[in-house]
Amino acid sequence: MPEALHLARLAQSSPERALTLPGGAVRILSLTKAQDGGTDACWFVCLNGTLLLDLPHGDFVTLRAGEAYRTEAGVARRLTPVGQVTVLLTDA
């Protein structure tokens, strides 16, 4: 019988580094400090904690557990966790 993946534990096994899940385009990330979020189109799905997406021109989005946001390609962003946060990332 296939085993389920415990996403939070998997992400915490490699903090501050996105891990690609088996099968492809989905990554999981555990953050405790701010980091660059790149410029590729991406969905950010907050699994636990609170994540601030700092966007250009002083804009920002606050994601709490269960919330998601899609960024367009070419839009730079900085990922800033409030405490510890686990985020699911997928190409948009």
C-alpha cells in the first residue's frame, strides 16, 4: 500500500530549501527567515504559519494557513515568514 507524505515534516527536514515532491512540478518549503522568491510564475499555498510576499512598489500579500496566491512571471518577490511557515510551491 502506498504511503502518504507528511508535507510539514518533509519540508522541515531541509529548512530554507525547497524540495521537489515525487512526480514533478510541486515543491515544499519550510522557512524561518526571509529569502528571495524568484521571478517565475508560481502558486504559493501556505500550509501552516503566516507568510508575507513582498512585491514590487511596496505591495505585499499576507498568506495564512489554507490561503494561496499566484504571482505572474517577471514579478520579483521576497518571502518573509512570520515565525516558522510551510509553503507549497507549484508552477503557475
